[in-house]
Amino acid sequence: MKNIFKYITVVFIAGGLFTACETTDLDLRVSPNDLAADQADPNLLLNSIQLAYGTNMQTISDRGAELTRIDYMFGRNYFNNYPGNTFDGIWSRTYSSGGNGVGDGVSVGISTNVAALEDINANSEVDYSFHVGVGKTLQAHMLFLLVDYIGTAAWSQALNPSEFPAPTLDSGEEIYNVAFGLLDEAESLLASNPPTQGAQDIFYEGDASKWVKLINTLRLRAYKNTGNTSAFNNIIAGGNFISSNEDDFQLQYGTSELQPDSRHPDYAADYTPSGANIYQSNWLMETMLDYGDPRIRYYFYRQVDATPGADAPADEETLACSLVVPPQHYQDGGFTYCSVPNGYWGRSHGNDEGTPPDNFLRAAVGVYPAGGRFDDNSFDVVGLGLGGGGAGIEPIILASYVDFWRGEMAANDTERANFLRAGLEKHIAKVQSFGSLDSSADLSFAPTAAEVTAYIDGIVSDFNAATGDDKENIFAEQYFITLYGGATEAYNYYRKTGYPTTLLPNWEPDPGPFPRTFLLPQNEVITNPNLTQRSDLTTQVFWDTNPPSPTFPPAN
């Protein structure tokens, strides 16, 4: 595990990551681009790029997790849940927009700061190749993600407001090609292991070789999305990608409670004097409970040992839905409408009820990845400083994720089973390593090595024996469980494959079409006369060739 963020992390958390959902943009008190380009500090520029990228990743991951039931989604209508401002902050931090047109105004983000670093590097006697290479790597990933989530992005007319005050957007294919080019440039800059020149690298601590592995891994994810098997396999054959937990790409949080707050944002939201404030996903908890998943005690901390309507009496005051007859579409599918037993107290997809006095009853985030409490059947409350104090991580790309990608792209079921096993082995080992963060926990409740092996053997055996949808569901469910805390790729997988088919439907029988992309950033639409906002969420990414919504994916 990487060392805890230093001073840059403190700014990072305070600025943009102190809640489970995006509520504010980073407030950088001093913008490095307030200075002329030749006066700007390259280290501050790189800091700004990393801060903007990290905030964007946390926000995008949350949106992907909500739509795929890894996290709970509030609200019954998709279009109302995800209005035009959903990607405003992400867009701004990518392009540092202000005024009319992308790239106009004070820079606090990624693209204009990368351009400034390139200019400095070209006109300085000091080698800032490391800064530019890291910046281009993060910029490329963000461009890939903009396409994956809104279907398009700006490039050909971006960052030049004097010539293009109202830039048009480029196609998804064009942006993907731009991102590939940025990765090529980044690799060329980083391959020689350039000096960091004192830069604060909050991801890999200045290890250029790990950045090159990340570059190849970002290529893998893009080839996976587009179904380019030959290019994917060529990267695999080279061997230089994220393949072990030691190379995981993640953010590390701290334990400071006072402003600036350096804790994991989910920990900060749940471990308060007034109790937990996040609802966990009923689908995820029930799926893990049904499987007997050894990670469940690390993911969730139960404050009580039973749940109203499941294995405790219904309670209208604290869990109103426990007294409600499920709607017909939930009955027809045999889905859990309200409550999961054994104290796994969360909410189902789309539940829009008000918040009852259940803050010391609902399940809270656990020790992985949020740095909370390990569930040792103590059934105690959550509060400031408990568990790991918030010293968790934001998983971005883990070696275990890559194993599932390889399983997705595998040539046959034997290979898929092998990668399923490898992904589970890596991820469960990583998750279990977080148990030590909670020094007060009774780790005798932690699964033993034999129990973990038996679990993985059982999953692989079930996968090998299954056929059709059953086989696909096993693989997809295990992938989604593994993506807890960093679920950016779950949204891509679900749109590409339609699995798992076991996801809980929306509470609302007719929630509108499942979002195939999000709306264009409203701030950009308002200020750019060349853009027109979409009227729905049905626009499909260029690599999404499945039938249109609402017939695909299967769950609303």
C-alpha cells in the first residue's frame, strides 16, 4: 500500500472528496495559471492535474456504481436523477472551462495545465518530461471516460478560445484516437525514467516504470471496450501492465478529521457523531450474503444484527417499506424490495423514501475500501475515529480488475475460469490486508485461508458447471462485487453485455429508459451556441452496439 498522501492529499480531500456524492468543486486558493506560463511552477501544475483527476474519478465511479446497483441510487426516474449538471464539474476540471467555450478562463484542471507543462518543458533547461508524461496519461484516461459516459468530448477545437470561442464536440471514435495518441506521447516521455524534479506523485511516488504499466493498462481497457481482441492480446503478450497488487493504481487517504479533512469521503460521511449517512446497496449485500463472500465483513459494518421485515419485526418508523406489499414487478421477479437479513440494512435501487431515524441502525461502510470498521459481530455504532480512521483507498485500476478484463476477452471458458480465479485471489488478498487498519477489531471473525480457498474453488466450480445466463451471471456478479469502491468499469460492462441479469429493478415500474450515456454538461451547453442538449439518456457510445433502451439492458 502506498504511503499516506502528504500535503497535496490534504488539499485534494478538502477540495472535492469530502462527501459520497459531488457537492462542490475543488477550491484551489492559488491557481498556478494565475501566473504567466513561463512563471508557473511545474510542480504546482502537476499537483493541480492530479487533484482534478482524482476528484473526477471519485465522482465518475459513484455514478457508475449507482447505475449498476453496486451502490444505492436514490430516485425512481433516471432522467430526473441525472440532469444536465451531472457532468458539469467533471467537464470543468477536465478542460478548466470558464466563460464561453472549453478552456476559457482560469485553469484549475487537467488539459490547460498539461498544455502549460508542455510549453514549460519545451522552453526550459530543466527536464520536466515526468510531469508532462504523467499529465498526458491522466488526460488520456479522462478523455476515454468522457466518451464512455457522455459519448463525446471536445478536442479539435478545444483549448483555443480565441479561434474557437464556441467549440464543437468530436465523435467518440475521434476522441479515443486522441487518447491513444496521448498515451503514446506519455510512454515516450516516461520510458527513459526521467527525474521527478521534486514533483509530488500521489499515485506512484515517482516510479516511471509503474506509470508505463498504467499506460499499457489504459490501452487494455480501451481495447476491451471496443472489442479489439488482437490489440488487447498484443499488450498482454508484452507483459508490461498492471498484473500484481503491488502495481495497483489507487488513491490513498489519511486520518485527519479537522479541516482540511484527509479521510476517505465515505468514511467521513458515515463515521460521524450522528451516525451513518450512506445507504448501502441491497443488491450487493444480498448477493454477497447468498454467496457467502468472505469480503462482506470488510465491505460493510453492521450496527445491528437483524433487519426489519427480513429477520426482525417490521418497523414503520425506521424502515417504512418493511410494511409494504412489494409492487408486482418485484413480486414477479422474486426480488428483494426492502430488507436484507442479518443486519445488512440498506436500500433497494430507486427507493426514494425520506430518511428515518436509522443512522445508528443502517449498515455503514467497512474497513475496505473506506478505512472504517471490520465487522466482528460487535454490532456497535459508528463514530469519529473508529476503525481505520478513514485511511482507506479509492481503487481506480487494480490488478484484480485486469484479470476480469482478461476473462471478458478470453478465447474460451477454461481461460475465463482461470482469470476468474486469479481475479478473486488477488482481490480477496488485498481486501483482507485492510483488516489490520482496525486495531480494535476481533479478527478471529475474519475468514481463514482455507475458507477463502473453498469459496474461490466453489465459485469456479459453479462457473464451470453453469451454462448460458447462469454462467454469465456468476462471472458478472463476481466482477461487480470486486469493483466495490471503484466501479467505473461496471457501467461499461453492463452496457456491453447486459449481465448480470440479476440486478434489482428500479422501485418504479416505469423509470424511463436505462441511461446509455449521461446528458451533455449543462454549463457548456448554456455558454456554447454550437451545442444543443439532448432530450433523453438513450444516446449510445460508439462501441455500444447493443439494441437501444428500454429493451437492453434487461433491468430498468
